[in-house]
Amino acid sequence: MLNSIYPDKTFHMFDKLLEQPGCLCKIETTTPEKIYQRLDRYQDYTGKAFYFWKEGQGLYRTDIPNIFAPNTASFENALRHISLSIHFGMYLFIDVGNALQSPLVVKLLEKIIRNQSENDRLLIFAGTEIELPDQLSNYITLIKHKVADKRNTSPEQLMAG
């Protein structure tokens, strides 16, 4: 059932993603900053925790941007942190490329999926060059975000302005 008081239609999409049996989402988009902005608004409106991963710095909750989760600067350590978390969270990773093909990453994602019933999580991988492992295909929701321009945006550009 759609929440008619949402100020943004994409909020319904996030609700639907959280209801899916899998906890992985791949959003093919040339403007991942729009996903970041919508998730940030969704968090403000619903109070649901949204975390962003900055390569080399780590995971941080976007409503507390100056505090990074310890030891999450690498992609693998960020996933390890999520797999051990006991709290709900939506996590956005942008342009991680083929890092998802690493056997260690696949094991960490499998652990997150196994623990999904205990602690709801949603991991969103957004960008243009994302290759999710085939063995996890039953747990992945694919969204193609149609955008007019074809510019690439770095994670640093997300935080500008």
C-alpha cells in the first residue's frame, strides 16, 4: 500500500526495496548523486538510517557526516562492518566496479544475506560499471535509472555544495 503523505514518489521505491526478500540492489545510473539525494531525503522524512561509503575514508551515517565507522575505509572492511551490525541500515556504494567479484566480497555479501532475517539491511550499488556476482542473482533487485545526460559523477562531487 502506497503512503500518500510522502513528498517524493521515489520514497515508495525505497519502501518496496526494503520489502524485497533480497537485500542487494543494483541501480544502473549515470547520475548516482540523485540516488544519494533521494536517500538522504528519505532518511530525513522516515528516520531510517542511511549510510554512505567514501573510498579511503569509510562508512558514515549521512545525518552525522563527520563521524566515520572505524576500520571501514576499504570496501571489504565496510562490508565486514555491515555483516556484524545489529542495526537496520540502508547503505549506498557508488561505482565499486568489479570489486564485487572478489571471493572475499562474495563471502561477506553471502553472510549479510544469511543474516537478513535478523537485521534488515539494504545495500545499494549505484553507477554505470557494476558487476554483481551471478551466484547472488536471487538476492539482487535491478533498477535502471533513466537519465538524460551521460556525465560521470565521482563520490566527491556528491558532497560538494
